[in-house]
Amino acid sequence: MRVALLTDETGWHTRQLQAALRARGAEGRCVDLEDCRIDTTVAWHGLAIPGFGRELPDAAIVRGIAGGSFEQVTKRLAVLHALRELGVAVYNDARAIERSVDKATTSWLLHAANVPTPPAWAIESPAQAQRLVTRESAAGHALVLKPLFGSQGKGLRRVGLVDGEHVPLPALQDFGALAYLQRFVPALQSPGFDWRVLVVGGRALTAMKRIGRGWIHNVKQGARCVAQPLDAPLASIAERAAAALRMDYAGVDLIPAPHGPQVLEVNGVAAWQGLQRVTPFPIARALVDDLLDRKLASAAPARRA
Ligand SMILES: Nc1ncnc2c1ncn2[C@@H]1O[C@H](COP(=O)(O)OP(=O)(O)O)[C@@H](O)[C@H]1O
Ligand SMILES: [Mg+2]
């Protein structure tokens, strides 16, 4: 069993996965998606995956898709789509990654599935977006302006009614000329916190509270990780969020609100180093077990010419 670990950076996560795969008698090989090629002359399947010769891996775990031009990212996703079409178990599947990497699609899918999530908008017209911010501000709300493909809490801005002052929408050139806005959920206590819940194979397995100094509670922004027992409402909302996006595994961000937790976003290429510190079992083992025991069993067999 040979598993491609698709990543542009090798480190703690890939080492954890390799060890977990080894423990199951499988081998994990790191491959950069940038180096994977479509080549219809090289083999029947039309792909060149470095390290696998003319063969295909039995499965692939997507650990990262590096940023690039629209064309480069399209090709990297095309390789993932092709692997799936060829019967390779891709974990998470490219379609699930597309659904979760685009925060507006995530918001829409959560809304469509009746999963509690703050109201959200994706608007191209700056004038229309500015009118929305003014209206929300008048109603007493702040909004979070987020980069559509953002991660690690980078580039978030609060607009609308922020600490009693009206903050207008900034110019959108740093946001790809798109206003993706989500209504701000004020902290219920101080210091504020949110939750990260890891859902694997449909089940919420472990959770943590992330406590930060400001209002952005990412581990990369210095939030402190504290164990969080998985109570029924938290587990159930996180599982419904992962199901709405049809994820094999997902890192679900939730925030406490007066009527229960709200889902802020869903991560399809989630990191788990912070979560591992407060989780009593090896997370990589849970991911690899789910891949080998559930996902691999359901992958279609490859069509050979
Ligand atoms: N609507 C919101 N209300 C309150 N806090 C938010 C909201 N959106 C984001 N945050 C804070 O910012 C963090 C990062 O936002 P998130 O949507 O998860 O983007 P990223 O992909 O950068 O992690 C969240 O974990 C939360 O602490
Ligand atoms: Mg997040």
C-alpha cells in the first residue's frame, strides 16, 4: 500500500502521517503537487506522479495546495480530480477541498443545510457592499471582511459598527476585488474563545477551545489551546457541518453565540498540531485508520485501458 502525501512542505504533520501509515503496513511518500504532471504520453492513466514511476498511488492524502496563478492551481486541482476519477482514494477529495477553501461556498452550503452559521455575503460591487455595511452598522452589527481563500486568521478586518464606531468597507484590492463578509459574533465572555472540532469519517473525535487576546483565535495568531470535552451539541453541529460539505475529515471552527454554537468555517486541509497537544490519542492514526478502513473500501477501482 503506497500513499502519496501531497504537500509543499514536509514537517511534523507528514512525519506523523508517515509513522501512522507505517504502523498499518503502508508507506507514505511526500510529493509536491507542483511537481505532479498531466502527461498523456507517459502511461495509460495520463499522470506523472514523482516517486511512483508509471504507477499510481493507492491513495493520496492532501496536506497542502500551495498558492499559485489561477492556471497553476487549476492544474493542481485537475491532478486531484484525475486521481479520483482513476479510482485513487483522495483524502479529502478535490471537490470537498474546493467547497471548503472557498469561504462563500462554505457559508452557502452550511446555510442550505440549516447548520447554524452567521449570515454571510459575497458581493463584487463595492457600492453594494458598502450599502450592506452601512445597513448592518445601523442595525448594530459588525461584519468580518475575510479573504475568500484565507487561512490562519490572516487578513481579517472588522467593518460596520466596531466598538461603537462606524468602520466603512476598505478598498477591496487586497481581497481580490470581492467582499466576502460574515456577520461578527461578539464574545459572550472575556477573554473570548472559539472551538476547533475535528470530524473524521463523519464523527467528531476531539475538540479544543482556542483562547486568544484579541478577537481572532487562530493558533497561528497565538491563541492558547485548552482541551474541550465534546458535548452533544458541539459534536452534532460540527458533524452536520462536515456532512454539508461532504468532507472525509474536517477541522470545524465554531463560536459560542446566545442560541448555541455557530459554525464560522470548515477546513479541508486542517492542521492538527495544536489540537494534538490536548488530545489523548494520536490524531494521525485516526486519519489513517479512516482512510484505510472506510475511504479506501469505497474508492472505485481504476479503469485500465
Ligand atoms: N463572524 C465572526 N465572528 C466572530 N469572530 C470571528 C468571525 N469570523 C472569524 N472570527 C475569528 O477569526 C478567526 C479566523 O476566522 P476563520 O473564518 O476561521 O478564518 P481562517 O481561515 O483565517 O481561520 C476565527 O477562528 C474567529 O476567532
Ligand atoms: Mg479558521
